[in-house]
Amino acid sequence: MTERARVPGQLPGDLTQRRPVPSDHPRLQVALAEWWGGLGGEAGALQRQLLVPRLFLQHFADTSLLVERPDRTLHAFLIGFLSQTDPSTAYIHFVGVCPEGRRDGVGSALYDHFFATARAAGRSQVRCITSPNNRNSLAYHARMGFRLEPGDRTDDDGVPVHEDYDGPGLDRVSFVREL
Ligand SMILES: CC(C)(COP(=O)(O)OP(=O)(O)OC[C@H]1O[C@@H](n2cnc3c(N)ncnc32)[C@H](O)[C@@H]1OP(=O)(O)O)[C@@H](O)C(=O)NCCC(=O)NCCS
């Protein structure tokens, strides 16, 4: 593979980005099942799929992004929106980069693009949550400048956890980043 310089905020190589459309839903469902390294087993895959229903591609497409390779196969995606309730906040709901495309600046390019969209809409902070057992996500968000919000308890690694945040047994870690 040829070496290429990484340009912050830009997609590497021949990748292109566009807004998602409802017909992208089936392949996003496949990615949600297959790109998380089996996190949570079959139940985890189903939970993730149900967390990205088609409505996000119908009603939140302007603040979401999909990345494709030249042959139009799916490489990465970000589902995000501007909070309707809090005019200072934008929210990243889900991000995924295909396993063979990681650590190449794609995730950060998607985030930088979303941050710019949020700033242009007058938002001053971005929020997101993740599962305490998603260590890659914890490391990535720390690297992207997010800070952890205090939780109900801290786990063995000192990570603040909100217990039962999304229902019984559905603990979450909460992140915020100023823009
Ligand atoms: C998390 C994820 C989106 C990161 O995407 P990515 O394209 O690999 O991220 P980037 O290459 O842009 O990395 C951005 C920075 O984070 C760091 N980083 C990324 N993943 C990391 C990890 N697992 N551990 C430590 N640092 C990490 C990179 O080194 C880079 O830092 P640098 O600028 O100092 O080099 C990707 O690993 C993924 O899709 N994971 C599975 C799905 C998931 O967990 N999504 C998040 C919860 S919804």
C-alpha cells in the first residue's frame, strides 16, 4: 500500500461522503451487526440495530453522513442531530468505521465535519454516550477531546458509569465536548 499523508478533517484516499437516504437502511443494519466485533453478542447486535431505525435516515439526514469507497460499498457512517430541546447542543448518536478502515483518520474526519455543522448551527457543545464495555469507543472519544461526565459509580478502571441509564442493566458512559 502506498503511504499517504493524513490531512486532519479530510477523508483519506478515494473515499467520498454524502448524506444518507432511507434506502441505505439495510446496509447500515448489516454494519451495526458486524462492525462492533461481536460486542454484546447477538443481543448487542440487535440492540444496536434497533437504535438506528429508518427514521434517522428520513428525518436526521442533514446532520448525518455516510462514507463510501469508489465501488460504492459502505466504509463508515455517522448518525447525529441538533438537539431540539437544548439549542446549545448537538448529539452524535452512532458512529462506525468498517474494521479494515480504522485508525486512518476516517472517524475523526466524520467528527470534524459534524463539529463544523454543529458550530454553523450555533451549537456550543456536542454530547454522546457509549457502553462502559466499549473500550475502543472510550479511548477514541477521549482522543477526540470529549470529557467524561460524573456518573453514579466508577468502574475498575475509574470510568464514571451511569447505572441503568437506558433501562435496567443498560449502563452508559456520558461524554461532552465544547465546540
Ligand atoms: C471508534 C471508531 C469510530 C474510530 O474510528 P477511526 O476511523 O478508527 O478513528 P481515527 O482513525 O479517526 O482516530 C482518531 C484518533 O483516535 C485514536 N483512536 C481511534 N481508535 C482508538 C482506539 N481503539 N484506542 C485508542 N485510540 C484510538 C486514533 O489513534 C486517533 O488519534 P491520533 O489523531 O492521535 O492519531 C472505530 O474504531 C469504530 O467504528 N469502532 C466500532 C464502532 C464503535 O465502537 N463506535 C463508537 C460507539 S457508537
